[in-house]
Amino acid sequence: MKKLTELLKQKSLTIAVAESCTGGNLSALLTSESGASTYFDRGFITYSNQAKIELLGVKKSTLKMHGAVSEQTALEMVRGVIKNASTDIGVSITGIAGPTSDDTNKPVGMVCFGFCIYGECTTTTQRFGGDRYEVVEQSVAFVVSVLQKQL
């Protein structure tokens, strides 16, 4: 984590995030370092579909067609982050931490991510094992790893 925060500071980059299944853990980690106010703009915890719609502009049709845990939703979430925050970097996380699946029967441990870095937005899906806590921790670690490589 220290490497990521140093990169953000050195490059004078700002970041904002939207979290669902991680419930603010990424935001907490990003703000745990001294000087976080120089790079961390804001974090949205959009656990419910309604929060995703109201705060990030995720379309109801996207949620209905693809579900909350989908790359399409992750992309709309991260675009909503960038629209609201105007930061250099935006991240979104939406997934199923467990112990049970959602009503779409997507597997526990499935997590979709959205990244907007320097204006380019991408998505990816990962499968993590373990209990709820471990899925959350692995999700946050994945974001940190991706950002360290991309910056």
C-alpha cells in the first residue's frame, strides 16, 4: 500500500472510489496513510442498487439486465465516480463476498472491478476464494496491485 500512496503523491494524482461488497475497506486503506488528503478525494459506499442509481447514475436497466455484480455495472459505477469527483483515477468494486450468493446465482467470490485511469476506463472480473472477510481483503489487494502496475 505504501508504494501506491507514494506513487499517487509523487505524480500528484487524485483518486476516488465506489465500493459495494468491500463496504469502505478500500477507502479506509487509502486514507490510512499520512498525507491522504493530497490524493484521496472521496469514497462512495453504494451497497444497495438504489444507492448505485442515486449516487453514481447506474441505470436501472443495467441492473435489471446484468445485475449489480457485472462488468457493465462496474463500468457505470466508475464512470459515475469520475463524473462526480473529476479525479485522475476512479475505481469501482461490486461483488459477492458471501457466504451466500445473490438472487442471480452468481458465485460467491465473484467480484467485478472498474478502473478509469488517465481517462481510459476498463473492467475486469476476478474470482476469490475464502470466507467473506477474505474475499473483501483479496478484492482490496487486487485493486492496489492493479493501480501500482498501471501508475
